[in-house]
Amino acid sequence: MDFSKFRQSGDLSDLTVTVNEQVFKLHKFPLYAKSEYFCKLAHSADVKKVELMGFPGGPDIFSIVADFCYNMKIELSKNNIVQVRCAAEFLQMKGDGNLIDISDKFFQDTITSTKMSRSTSCIASLLLYASAVGELANVSGIVDVCCEALIECWLKPPTKFSSPTNISKQASERREDKTIIALLSLPLDWYLKLIISARDRGVQSSLLAELSTSYISVLIEREESEEKPSQTSEPVDSAAKSPRSKSPKKTDIAKVLDNIITILPEESLFSDAITIDWLTKVIRVATTQNCKCRKLLVKAAGELLFKLSAEELCTISPSLLRDIVQESCSSENGQTEKACRIVDTYMSEMVRKGVLTADTFKLLATVVPKDARSNHDQMYNILEYVLTAGN
């Protein structure tokens, strides 16, 4: 029987379905025949009205699903397949030839095509849609398939038809990359699953470092921006606020840092992707949040200090420098002599700039063991400046 004319007209409707305040005049039999969700309603009561809360993709996607139930032709694309697949999961449309089956096949064909072309941008689009849908995309297996495809693209060399992620871009440019935008929007659990799998499959540690530094930076910046409005006493016009402007649940920064930093390969923390500016910012947050990963970050900063110029060294606060040097001196890598040179270089540069204070000198002068210096001439010159400057 051709139900399409009833779908279009709504004649003889015996079931009203509401999705985000949009009303659909439908019929029970086509919906019950394709959806276990609606079928269960039929056995529970004589239902005439149903409101679908949190429906994936909203009324536009439900309209596609309803068309399918009435045996009407539907158009699937990379722009709607995630939402349609999740909608089918929501409505429990199982069985051969049903919507879960059909959308799974289309989704797999889409993923296969992206892997052949090594194109991460299409996978990124799918992940963005998955993030918008939420946990249902994870339950449906969409997130796992996308992450696996992304890893395969990273592991294989690009072809002339590829559009791979340019991970070597500057941070500001990377965040405009479609693939990076998608990854930065992933919930923490999804992101951790991706990074752990990528690490175990042998994806370059430098790439993992690039992604993780950006992911952490975005979350820290977001937290800082969300804290600013609360510091003002100006009244807020609640009536002018958009219903979509509701603040998300506050991120547990300590959990983010501890989880991400500890799962990265150790060499990731010593790659070129890790800068002293990034480390300084993240160590500051890790300190205030009592993060377990702080020691790893400080260790990475210690390795990086040896590569910095005197000018770059002076961008670090004296207290942080002391922590880094202490960690270097306590390590088993024989870094005491190098740590001593860093302290002397740091204070000498501050003397040159005329900004070394007595407090800073006291903080740093004894941070290395007494026998670490083979020559104390530089330290005497620094001390003479402190005494004569009177600060």
C-alpha cells in the first residue's frame, strides 16, 4: 500500500509527533512497522501524541525518518548521515533493510572513500556532527569508526589527491584547519580514546603532541573566558540571552591535564611542538589545580631550558625556574652542571636588563648544590650587582 500521499497530506492522522515544537501529523502503522520505539508505545497505551525530546538532528532529520517509514525515497549524504544513523538508533529501527542497516552501509561507504583519498577533512566533518549529536553517536559506533579511519589516514603517506592535515602549521592556523577544529571539539573521553589508539598504532609522537597542546590550550582559554563575566558586577539582561547561550558544565581542567599528559608517549613532551610559553602556562594551571602530571611537565621544561637563549629564559618566572631546576637536579640524568649554568645565565641576563632583585637572587642562588659550580666568578658578579643596586 502506498502511504506516501497520507504522509504528505496528513489525512486520517492518528498520531501527532512533536520534535522541537514542530508538529508532525502522522499515522501509527507506518511508524510501528519500522520503529521498535513506536511499537513499544503501542503496547503501553493508546498513545495519540508523542514528544521526542533531544531527537538527533531535530525536526529536519525526523522528517527524513518519517519519509522512510512511509516507504518514500530519502537522500543520504555526508552532511546528514551521522544524524540519520543516530536517529535510527534513537527510534530502534533495526533489521535487514531498515534504517539502521541502510544508514550503516552508506556510512561505511563514505568512510571507505575517505580512507582511499587520505582525506581527513570529510572525517572531521563527520566527527563534528557526532560531537553535536552527543553520546548517541558513540553508542552507534560512529565515533570509533571515524577515529580508526583518521588514524589510518595519519599512518599512510598522502597521495596527490589527498587533503591531509597540515600539522606543521602555526598554532593559530592549525585551529582554523577543519580537521583540528573537529578534534578540539571532541569530548574528553572520545579524545583520549583517539589518542591512545593512535599512540598504540604508532602514529608520530610529534603529531600527538601537536594535537594535545592545542586541545589543552583551547580548554584553558575557554575556562579563562568563562570566568571573566563572573568577575564583573554589572547586571545581566537575562531576557536578552539566547536560549542556546546556556553555559556548559565547567570543565575539570585537572582531569583533562592528568589524563592527556599521562597517556602521551614520553618523547611527545620533548618534541618541537612543546614550547616554553605553552609549558609555562600549563604548569601554572597544573600547580593551582594540584595536578599529578605537573612533575612530567616540569621535567619537559627542564629539557627545553637547555635549548633557550638568555633572552628566552627571562620569560620564565623565578619561582617556576626554581621548580624546573630542582627537578633537573634531582633527576638521574646528570643535569646538575647544566642546571647551574641556566641559573647563572638567567640571573646574569636579569642583571644586564637591570631587573634582578634581592628576592630573586635568594630564591635561585641556593637552588643547585654547593659543589655544582666549578667557578664562582659569575655568581660573585651577580651578588655584587644585588648589593650595590640596593633592591
